[in-house]
Amino acid sequence: MKAVVWHGVGDIRLDDVPPPKVQEPFDAIVRITTSAICGTDLHFVRGTMPGMREGTILGHEAVGVVEEVGSAVRNLRPGDRVVVPSTVACGTCSYCRAGYYAQCDNANPAGRLGGTVFFGGPQAAGGLDGLQAEYARVPFAHVGLVPLPETVDDGQAVLLSDIYPTAWFGARLAETGPGDTVAIFGGGPVGQAAVACARAQGAGRVILVDGLADRLELAARQHAETVDFNTEDPVEAIRDLTGGIGADRVIDAVGVDAQRPSGGPAAADDRQAQLFEEERRQAAPEQHPDGDTWVPGNAPSQAARWAVRAVAKAGTVGTVGVYPPQVDHYPFGEAFMKNLTLRCGNCNHRRYVPRLVERVATGALDPTPLITQWSATVDAIDAYAAFDRREPGWTKVALGLGGEGAMPPGSGEHAGVGTGTTAGGIGRPTGR
Ligand SMILES: NC(=O)c1ccc[n+]([C@@H]2O[C@H](COP(=O)([O-])OP(=O)(O)OC[C@H]3O[C@@H](n4cnc5c(N)ncnc54)[C@H](O)[C@@H]3O)[C@@H](O)[C@H]2O)c1
Ligand SMILES: [Zn+2]
Ligand SMILES: [Zn+2]
């Protein structure tokens, strides 16, 4: 079968590999119809999340059809159409039962303290083969896989694997409540989805900060108030927009590959630039850029620093942008002096996916406009590179693997115009 395979930092290829087999009683084999490329995948190719094993299939976002189930799986059968949550969890340990699926005690072969397990990640994250392939093995399938109604198409469902659950989780981490002003750093897919999720959780105003015109435009079409960090100091802009107070809640949807401004009043001075350079060496000890592709972010702590500064006193920062274990720079003293609440982590996908499927099925949410490109499997590596360089229009790439239900290439033409994405203004708060 065809699969996107990690060979090294800066080296990914579309390979022919053997299809997976059922190994454990709770496994399922899923024929993937649609997958997607995520900002998280870029960390592995840029070198900002080390520890990948050569030969690992990438990808942790997919929709597909159950092909085969292990002997212990009672709730799924071949032919069921499902969305695959990005993280893997047993469903029986105390963490899973409390909803902390990303901290499952049993999913990681390295044991309880091994860390979050997800598809297509480093050895430390379980070393599982990923979902950018024609078939995938899903452990604990009876807990993980979420069946889809026919009314939810692949384009919508693939964004429920990771992007919308993470955005929902980010808005929860930030303690978004009725009437809150929420500032989102990062206008990638997660940040864009967070506009809708923050509103659905009651946000009164949503401000989104990025440095890319097309992503700011996508957010503006969702009626977010946008700030370009290359022309304005985002902290000052957020204070100005909030009567000098700052945002009640901030969501960091950037993470370790943060960029510093290329110009404007917030551009780094020499001392800051030197500090960021040290951080970059710490974040990505091995780097293999190819020209302007696979280049790690040049200011790993930039979004974190802005988040802490832009939030109001006694406010909350929810961080879903990924920071790997080797990164230990955070403006803790500033956060302390402002009595901030800081919450962060890997999304407990399985906790949110079923409710999000329901929202899409009822028409309360339409994630499709976020997919700005559909790519065929054969073009996967070029699509990765265009997404990595953040070329205009390449905000979110879905990979059609040719199955039924997949949206045809070109469906992203209307990206950002779907009213269902967020329009409707202030939604009713829905609690957890
Ligand atoms: N916690 C989780 O479970 C989880 C799940 C999915 C994704 N993520 C992480 O969320 C982050 C975003 O994912 P994505 O797919 O949207 O990625 P992405 O790379 O497409 O988006 C990042 C965006 O941040 C912008 N940006 C860069 N520096 C910035 C800065 N200093 N201030 C504001 N914006 C800045 C970029 O221009 C880009 O639009 C990644 O770190 C990803 O790994 C976390
Ligand atoms: Zn993802
Ligand atoms: Zn568990």
C-alpha cells in the first residue's frame, strides 16, 4: 500500500509498504478514505519534535471504513464508517474514565509514565504507524473509533480527528465562559477552529493573531478581530482593543515553531534575537532545512511570551500549541505576578469527538471551509512542502486516499466562506 513515511529530519517519502495486520484482540484495521496533514507532522520533519524512528508512517488524522476487527471488538464491524481520534487510549484506566484519555496508563508500551500515545509520532509517543496510508492498525479500536452518520462527509469528519477536538480543548483549557474576550495566537487550522469553538463556549469577542495575510483573511471571514504581528505589536493591539485590560482568556495555538515578527514595532531587538536563537538550538538540536522548507520556527517562546503579556490580570492561558520536553523557556515570573491560571497539554480527543460529530450532523458546526487544499496521495510530499512553507492558500491540506465519501479535489475553493463555521455570533454556552 502507499504511505507517507518518515526517513529522517527533512526527509519524508511516499513509499510502498506492507499493509498492517491485526495484532491484538482490541485492534481494528481501517481502510483510510481521507487523511490530512497537520502542523504537528511538521515538527517531526523540521526537527522540533525529536525521537522518530526511521520507517514510521506519518499522520494522525483520518476517516475510513473498518476492514477487519480483532476477536475482542464487539461494537464495530467491517463496513462501519468511522473517524479516528489522533490519540490512543485504553478506556478502562482511571485516567481514561475521568476523561484524560491523553494520559492513559495502558496505551504506551513504555508504561504509565510513558506519555501520550498518538498515531505517526515519535517512539516515546508509542511509535505507532500513522494514518497517511491506505490502511492503518488502530489499537483499542473499541474505545477509539467513533462511528459516523452518513450525513457527515469525509471533509467534515477528517477535521474531527484532531483539529476541532484540539480547538475545543484549547478553549476549555483557557476557561472560556459567557461574554469572555478570547485572544487566539496562531491562525493555523487549530487557531481557526478555535474561533468557532470559543464562540460555542460563550465567547463574546474573539481576536486572532498571526503574521500571514491569507490566514488572517480566513479568520476575518469568520468575523474574528484580526491582528497582524508584522505590522502591529500584538500585545499593544490586544490591550487597545480591550480598553487597556487585555484578553480574559488566551489560547496559544502556535507552539514551538513560533516565528518572531519580520518587521513592525514588535520586531525583536538583538538581545531577544540571540535568546530566541539559543532556544531554537535547544528545541531543534538536529535540523536539515532544504532552502526555505523544513525550517524550524525562529522564536520558540514568542507565542508563549505574548500570551502571558496579552492576557488580563487573573486571566487564563490555555496552551495547545505543542512544546516538546526539551523546551524549558517560559515567562513564568510574569505569569506569577499577574495571578494567571496556566493550563496546557495534549488533547483528550476521545472525550470531545462524539459531541463534535453530533454538532456537525445537526448543522450547528460545519468544519469544511477550513480545508483549503485537497491533495491526491501521489502529491502528498509536495503538499507537505507547500504547507510547511505556509504558501498562501495552504492552511489545511486533506489527503484523498480515493475511497467513497472522499471530497473531490477542488472542494476547498470555497474555503472560509461557509457561514456554519462560526457565524451566528455568540453561541449558547454548552459547558464541558
Ligand atoms: N495539544 C494538542 O493535542 C495538539 C493537537 C493538534 C495540534 N497541536 C499543535 O497546535 C499547533 C498549531 O497547529 P496547526 O495545525 O494549526 O499548525 P500551523 O503550523 O499550521 O499553524 C501555526 C500558525 O501560527 C502562526 N504563528 C507563528 N508564529 C506565531 C506567533 N509568534 N504568534 C502568532 N502566530 C504565530 C503561523 O503563521 C501559523 O499560521 C502546533 O504546534 C500543533 O503541533 C496540538
Ligand atoms: Zn493533527
Ligand atoms: Zn486508559
